[in-house]
Amino acid sequence: MTLSKFIKEKRKSTGLTQPELAEKAGVGLRFIRDLEQGKESLRLDKVNQVLKLFGFKVGAIPLIKDENEKS
């Protein structure tokens, strides 16, 4: 699942509008719109401000390598 889809689903499941989420997270409405539309360059600190409302944060995860791929 993409980050944009995750945020949008979490927002909707909690009954928040985009403006309400922006206000609660302390970010601008445009940022929420960009985030939900999958903009590729966003400030991670602001992404974490939004994710924190849902009990999450951005973190490094290992890539799953194809079994045939050499290291």
C-alpha cells in the first residue's frame, strides 16, 4: 500500500476531512492534498506529524530481494 493511500484511508476511517486533518496535524491543507495525491517530494518531518495522529511514523524497511538476484 502506498503512503498516500494509507493516509487517505486512515483519514476517512476516523471521519476527518482534509482541512480537519491538516489542522489537527499542524500542517497546511495543500500539504495534505499533496500527500494524498502521492507527491514524490515531501518533507518527512511533516509526513511524520500527520502519521503521528494515527500512531505511526516513517521508518526504514528492508527491501525484499528477488531470490534470483545476486547481492
